[in-house]
Amino acid sequence: MVAIDDTHPEVRRLQFERLRRLSIEQRLAMVGQLSAMTTHLSRQAIRMAMPGAPEHAVILRWIELVYGADLAARVAPLAHRLGREAPGP
């Protein structure tokens, strides 16, 4: 597979230089943000592919795609609980 990269080499160099200057905490925060964004976007794509589906069905499908059918089958009996916010204190 050929990598597609439209970033100018000097810009790429500056990006890596800036990333190297980040603290471990800043890097971990960036990883957390990217992970949350990826999860949000993937669930949004599933919502679009399943119009009208309840939120728990979307989350169950996401679990199946990300973690596999075995886990999704084990979670399915509790699917009605997915997508609900935790009760407050």
C-alpha cells in the first residue's frame, strides 16, 4: 500500500518538532481527545446507517464492530441499559 501524504516536508518537520516539545501529560491528553473523537465519529456513522434505531442498538452495534460479536452477544441482554446516563448522587 502506498501512503498518501499531501503535507509539505517542512511542515511535517515542524509538526514533529512541536509534538516532541509536548509534555507526557499533554501527549496523553491529546491521545484521549483523539480517542474520544474517533469513538464519537464512529458512533455517529453507525447512527446514520441505522436511522431511527434506539441509542442502545447503536452502541451495541459499535461494540460488535470494535470488540467483536462474542462480546456484543454477551452484552446484548443488558443492551437496554446502554446509552443511559449514570444516576446522580
